[in-house]
Amino acid sequence: MSETDSAQVKRPPVPPATPGTPAPASPVPARLRWAAVALLLAAACYAPFQLVPFHVFQLTMVLVYAVALLGLNLLVGHAGQISLGHGAFFAVGAYTTAILLDRWDGLPHLATLPVAAGVAFLLGLAFGVPAVRLRGLYLALVTLAMAIFLAPLLKRFEELTGGSMGLTLTKPVPPAWSGLAEDQWLYFLTLAVAVAAFLLAHSLLRSRVGRALHALRDNEIAAEVMGVRLSSYKTLAFAWSAMFAGAAGCVYTWVIGFVSPDSFTVNLSITLLAGLVVGGLGSLFGPLLGALFVMFVPSISQDINDAAPGVIFGLLIIAVMYVAPTGLAGLAERLIKKIPRKE
């Protein structure tokens, strides 16, 4: 018997998968996923030419909320930290952009994006340091307090923020070569920012940083034993989350052209968290599905019952969570797995 045959005989059998061990990813779902992404991008580029301006505006706001939820998903879905104050970072990005455009006439709108994201990142970094010592309900309470006091704080600095009246700003003007209307130009600007944000989040989660965040979420003690610095990654999770929210707030200012403290109340933070849970925690497409929920469900609730839209909104959340306990993204994944495949 040759050495090759002997090695084949002595090769141990492949052990069966143990419970709790993730099975290797199937190439079919991966192909379906990328095909869905390509189809979604094609539809996104085609949509603004077929819709009326108001519906284009609605889709633009969906993309804005998707970027904000992408950051919240990093913190809650992937790092396992809770936050009820994400709307505060959203407001910081919006007001940073508004103040820059108001004080420096002629400043390009695109120049405000890295500044707004950077300011929100630094604020998230500063907030993440004391938040490292907190967890669970205590952390949720502290983040909720941040969302509560931000709106009154913005009203106090009237010379800078415009106080209760807010700030009215100019929107980005489409260049002549584009041939686009204003609403279409704003849509494609927002789409470009959203695509860049999703690519950045995807790359981040596939790196060592993403693996460390998942280890932190699953078991902090085991993660620390494996060499994950809990304090560093918890702080950075807050900073990255705030950065995405600040970028979303910046684009929000471009699209709306107006900011006021009443636009960033604690209801915004709670709605964002609810949208993420409904969309799907820990899923890359969960923020997009959650953004659709945040944008359209409140208006549907208002149409169903003008007297009690909050009741309808809550009942719709309960209904969705009953049908899809892991969120809409989890429901979609389960349906895809049921598709028969060729062996």
C-alpha cells in the first residue's frame, strides 16, 4: 500500500456538528444575498425617475433613517449595548451641519459631512468612557437622560442654535450637468452616503473589530479571557454608533433644510430603537427594513385613526414582533432557507 493510500485510510472522519456550532455558510444564500443587493441598488436608482416628488422625499428619509439605524445596530445588535439616546447623536450631526451652513455662507454642503460625523464620533467617545462601567437598565437610563436634556439644552443657546425657532437653511442645488430636479439630487446624494455607510459597516463587521464586538455581545467574560479589551471596544462601539448617527443627522439637514429642538425629542430615540428591533438586530439589512418601518408606519397609524395614532403604532409593533420575533430580516432569512436547493 502506498503512502497516499495509507494516509487516506488513516484519515479520521469529519466529526458531526455539535449543537450551538454554526454550520458553514452555504454559497446559495450568499449568491441570493448579492443578487438581492444588486437588484435593490438598480431599483433604488430607477425609483426617483418614476415617483412623484413627495414619494421621492419619503424614500430619501428612509435612507437617512437607515444610516442612523446602521450605527445603532453596531451598538445594540453587534456589541450588545443598549441605548435610548441615539436621537441625541442624530441631533448633534444635524445641528453641527446647520451651524456650519448658517455661519459660513457659501460653504459646500458636502464639506459638512465629515465635520458632523467627526463631532458626533468625539461626543460618542466621550460618552462611552463613563458608560463602560454601566450595563443593562442602568446604561439605558443614562442614555435616555441624554436624549431628554438635549432638546432643552439646544433652546438655551439661542444665538448659536436659533433657540425654539430653529435654523432655516438652503438645500444643496443640483448642478446643471446632472439634469436632475432638487428632490432627485437630494435623493442620490443620500443614496451615495447610505451606500458608503453600509459598505463601511460591512467591512468593519468582517474585520477583527467585528469579531471582537460579537464576542463582547455573546459573553463578556469569555471575550476578556480571549484578549478582547472590553473598555476599549465598548467605548469605540459608542463612538462608531454616534458617527453614523451624526452622518445621518447631517444628511437630514440637507434634505429638510430646517432644524429645531422639537424635531429631536426623546420620541425620536425610542422610535429608532423600535425600528431597529422590528427590522432585525444584528442583521446588515435590518436597519433598512427598520427605516421603512420608522418612515411609513407612523403615517399609516395616523391614517387609520387620527385620535390615537400612538395606539395603532404600538399595536402594529406587537403584531410584527409576534409574526417575526427576530425582526423582519430574520423572517426573510427563514423564508430564504426554505427555498429548495440543488445538491
